[in-house]
Amino acid sequence: MTRVVKILLPVIILALGLGAYQLLASKREPPQKAERSYLGPLVEAIAVPAQQVQVTVAGQGTVRPDAQIDLVPQVSGMVIWKADEFEPGGSFAEGDLLFEIEPRDYQLAADQAEAQVAQARYQLELATEEAAIARQEWERIGAEGAEPTDLVLRKPQLRAAEAAFQSARARFAETQLRVERTRVHAPFSGRVRTARVDVGQHLNAGQAVAQLYSIEKAEIVVPVPDEDLGWFTLPLPVEVSAAGAERIRDLNNENGDRPYAYARKGASAAVHGSFAGRRHQWAGRVVRTEGELDPQSRMARLVVEVDAPYSGIADGIPPLTVGMFVDVEIAGRSVDGVRVLPRAALRSGDRVWIVDGDGLLRIREAQVVRAMQERILAYVDMAHEDRIVTSQLNGVTDGMQVRLASAQ
């Protein structure tokens, strides 16, 4: 009996549990299905309001002097004095004495020429008096009504004495000029690039002894693409008549009704460079374009000029030194109502994707005004609340629903 109970009791308990589970399961209600609407892909978009933008044309170049010469003495002789600054890297001001050649030989020649001038002056005065005496004698003994000849009045002798006097004066002036040329002065303010002059050295006339360059102005040759020439004012390449000068206009101050413009002065420019590990800026101006396009790159070569590149040293501004590699930004004309777009926002075919106020993606045409390395200037017809999509999407259609990442 006890053994039967032990076998039937677990079976009864399992049967009661199974019956309770089926009773509870029959009373359970099925879960309700919730419908979720599709909000579209998630996109990133930015606001790009219309604004006025001044276009700048960027370029690069190397600083060079506006003037560089080989210093050549005009007389020969031995160097007896040299300035301490007349060494490679030395600086000087306009008119400074750089070196001096032994002047005694030339001074002796000048003294001799001065003596010849005095002798020629004596001969001229003597000839003048003799001509006057000859005139008096003819008037006293000459036949009435007859005219004296030039030889009788000693006019040829007087003209010869005048010519000899003028020749002596010219020789004296020449010798004085040679004496002055023994002292070699700086033709401009600048620096010494190379110098091969020492005291005691004999120099020959016409021999290049040094190389100097000016620091009064500096130039940077900036290659720019041909299409960029229409964005800023170009300096006049030739002189224009008065009638034509009245029609010259500067596009920097106008609305850009012409594709390009010339003016008396070219566009201003900002020159940026590194000196002693820090970035600095100098003000410049486009002064001319070189006479031809670069034969290899087919780019126009602009010459940007910086006045007094060494003048700011007293104020802590470093000099714009020759050979420095610099970045140049040329100020162009302003454009109204244009939008500044990142490169990623412009799609193929000059189109943009816009998210309107209802969260719908719209495809619009963009009129590209200027394409730069990282930005695009374009006219786009869009409302104030519209946003420009910068994300990359596949299978885009006009009017599709999208979600803005900022609204997540």
C-alpha cells in the first residue's frame, strides 16, 4: 500500500500543475501590436544664411628685392678705405660711403687740367684784346667804304681761343669727376649680398666687386589661375589717355558689372610669413603682372609689392627678408546674397540637398559663384528655416522624409 502511494503521489501532483497551467493560459489575452511610423534616415544639416562675402584670391611666393645690382667701380686703383658694413649681410643707407680708391693720381690730373684752364683763359683774354686792337686799327687806317675781313679783325684767332678754353674746362670737369668716382657711395638703402673688396686690393674699372639689393621695397611673384584675375582689380599695364582714364573703374567699390577691371593701383594684399617661429603679416599691393603667362603651368604671375619691409623693426615687427616663402591673400570684390557651403554639400550636377521645415528632403539647383579648396560660394533658393544636408546618402529622392541629427 505504501509503495503504491509513493508511485501515484508525484503523478497526481504533476497532473494538478499541468491543469493549473492550462487554466491560466486559457485566460491570458494576446499582446496588442503597436504601429511605428518610419521617420526616414538620420542626416546632418547646417544653416547657411545668405550674406555678403568679400572674395580673396590666395597664392604663394618667395620674397625678392625690387632692385639688385652688381657694384662696379668706374675708375681703377687701390682701395685705401672700406666701411665696416661693407660685408656680406651688412646694411647701409642711401648715400653711405662704401669704399674709397686712392685718389692722388686723379687729383694730380685734375690740378694739371685746372692749370690748363687758367692758361686757356689767358689765351682767350689775349685773343679778345688783340681782336679789339685790330678793330681800332682798321677804323683808323682802313679805306673808306671797305669792309675788313675776319682775318684782319683776328676773329679766327678769337674763335680758336674760345674753343681751347671750352676744351680745357671740359677736361678739368672730367678729371674732377674721376676724383669724385674714387669714393663709391650706396645708390639706395639696402644690404650686401656678396662683397669682394679689401683694403690694399687693386680694382679695375668695370670690374664687379659686390652685389647689393634694395630694402626700400620687396616683391613677391604670385602665380594665380587665369580665372582668378576677374575677382580683383588689376593695375594698368599701359598708360591710358585722359578720355579713357575717366572710364577706369575699380570693381572693389562696385557691384561687379564687368568681368574684370583695371585701375591706377592694383588690389591690396595681405602677406603672411613665419619669422623666428611665429606668424606675421605685412601689407602689400598688386603693382603689375608679368609680361606673359607661365609657359609650363599656364598661370598668370602677379607681382605683389611691400613698401619698407624693414620699417617695423622698431615696433617689434620683423623684416620681410629676401628669400622668405610667404602666403599672399589678395582682396577681391564683394558678392551679395551668396551662401558659403562646405565642399561636401555640393552634389554632382551643381545640386544641393535641403531639409525644409516639414523634414522633407528637397533637391535644388546651386549657381556656383566661386569654388575654393574647402568652401563653395553659391546662390541657392531656400527659405530661412531650411538647412543644407552635409551627410552622404544613397537612393535620394525629392520629397523623402529625413531626420535631423540635431533633433534626435
